[in-house]
Amino acid sequence: GDGLVHIDYNSVIGQDGEQFRDGLFNLLHFIFRDGAVIVSNAPSPFSDHNSDDVNMIEDESMPVAKLAKAMSGGAISHGMLYGDIFHVRTGERNANNVAYTSSALCPHQDLAYYESTPGMQLLHCVAMGKDVVGGESTLIDAMAAAY
């Protein structure tokens, strides 16, 4: 295994958007204990929409936004620069951000230049082409590395 706790999305957020306190507690407990959690079975943001264009879906209705709001008590922070949801797509022409390229990323901390950096980030892969090579996320336990 990957050494991380896996929690089912549906144990935290119901199909009608209802939040389940026990599932939310478990999710937050393991994040604070281990630094990261794998949330499995998050629905596709396209499942309730007639479009496969992520730009046509309001951020608030996306599963990752629902989870973030549940975890934070109702608000998503740090959306001033890139918005509440940062949509990563590869293959953009004239990309001005490495996130829009297929280049491998070395371990890094996003938004480290903020005076108040985000305490947590959520990643949700909503589409993975058959021919895609790479795309893995690597997590580093900085606290363990420091000691």
C-alpha cells in the first residue's frame, strides 16, 4: 500500500450534499495525525451536468469544493489569486504556468509566497486520458524530514 489512510468520499459527503459528522471527524483526524489522506470514490463533477467542460460547472457544485467546505466549516480560503478551484489541464498552448504542461514537477509547496499559506490543499483528478504518462502526486512529510 501507499501507507496512507483511505476514506470513502461518501462517508463524508452524501449524494444530496449532506455532511456526515463521523466521516468528517475521521477524515480530519487522520489528516492531522498523518498529514495526508486518500479520499476515494469522489464523484465526477460531470455526473450531474450535461457538459464535459469543467469551465461550464460552477465551482461550488464540484465534489472537491463540497469536501473543502465541509472540512473548513463552510468557506474555502486563499481563492484571491487563482480562484477557489484551480483547474489543472495539460496541453494548454502558450502555457504560463507549469501546471498546464506535461512536465514533471519536483517536490514543492504551492503558494509559499503567501503571507498566510494554505494549511491544506485538496487534489481531485477528474479525467485521465488513456495515453497519459505520468501525473502521479508525490507527498513528502516535511516534519519527518526535518527531524
